[in-house]
Amino acid sequence: MAKVKISSLNPRTKKGRAAAGKGIKVKLLRDEKGKIIRVFSLDANSDAFGSKLRYTFGRSVAKARRENKKKFGAPDRVLVRN
């Protein structure tokens, strides 16, 4: 008996860093305290500047939310407890 395979005919879209493409470069720098930080830089002449800017902004917001959650227990704001 033949096996039935169900799959989508639409091509897969790239996600994450692969979607960013050549217009985004990641640089590792050191701050004043010697801690290594990661900085995203954009090529202003890239073909899809808007989508790449959105990608880098989204990454920055996600990082800030993770850090806030670690420090304050909430990703968006500081919780005030009485």
C-alpha cells in the first residue's frame, strides 16, 4: 500500500538571522567595563532597508524585555509593590 504524505506546496520563508541577509552586520565590541556587547549595524543602501530595520529593532526590543524580566520580574515595566 502506498504511503500518503501531506505537505505544503508553498516555499518556506526564511526566519531569524537568515532572513536578515547581507544588509545586517553583527559586531562584537567591548564597553567601558570590558564586557563584550553585540551591536547590529545596517547598510543604508540595502535593497530592503525597511524590513531589515524592523528586524534589528525587534531584536533590540526582545533583548531589552529579557533583561527587564531578569531584573524586575516583568518585561514591560517595573512592578511597584506596597
